[in-house]
Amino acid sequence: MRRLFPAAPILAARSRRLGHSGVRSFLILVCLALCGCAGYRLGPSNGMAAREQAVFVEPFVNDTLQPRLEDDFTQAVRVGLQREGTFRLGHRGDCDILVRGLIKNYSRQGLSFDPTDLVQVQDYSLVAVVHITAYERASGKKLLDQDVSGQTQVRSGADLMSAERQAAPLLAENIARRVVDLLADGTW
């Protein structure tokens, strides 16, 4: 004779140990656990299939006086897209979406000062503004065209320039997170 409910022996054993009220409680908990995840969808939030489209991130253009920012920003956006999972990275010739970035502004603003010397800045806020443009490669349709800003903090020490160079990847990652969110959650 074939069993219609394969978990019956397990429930029968539990009912002997727990009694009927314990079995009811167990079944209610199982039902609630299964129903609790009913609205959750696995994958991208914009309705596309994961890794369906390929993205090529062109090297960013640095329009500021701060050297080597473009490498950090380009790498951070590429890593962010890989980590997010909606898109896959492609090459210029086989991509669906082409992303360009222009670093428009980079500034350093004093946050806190040395208590013994009110002229000496202790902590700085590094702020950058990047203009992001995303195109469909096949049609040339502009998908995204906006400024994205980000910031991070850095403690000035004996060598402020070294501290800024070490903080540049953190600033790039902050902006990359916002760029990836705009690309992945885009309504285009």
C-alpha cells in the first residue's frame, strides 16, 4: 500500500511524545514559517532575470586635480556590479549596457579640530561628485544620466596625502554602492 503522506510516521512519533496539542502547535509553526516567506522573491528587484544583461564599465574620466581617482572609482563600480548580481560584466563589443563616469568634483572639508590648536584640522570629510551615464549599446538609448555623490572621513596625521590615498578606495566604494543601486533598481 502506497503512503499518501510520507511524513505520517514522523508526525505519529511526535504526537505520541507531544500529545495532540503539541502536534497542532508544531503544524501551525510549520505553516507560519512557510507562509512567512511567501512574498519574498529571489533575484533582482527590477524584474529582470539575474545576469541576463551584460554591462561594460568604461574607465572613469577624472576632471579633478586629485590624481589616480579614476582607477579606484572604475574598479569599485565593477566590483559592486559583480557583488550585486543583477548584471554580469561584459566586454565593450558584447555588452547590453555601457556605463560611463566623469569625476566632476573632489573636495576635502574640515570636520574636527585639534583641541589645543584651533587651526590644526584633526578629521576631514572627503566628498566626491561623479556624473554617471548609462546607455543601451544597441539602440543608444540613455538609461541613466545623473550626478552621484559620496563621502568618507579621514584622520589627518603626519602625512595627509597618504591618508587621502588610503581613503580614496572607501570613497569610491561609497559612490559605487549608489551607482549600482541606481543601475540595478532602474525602471527602464
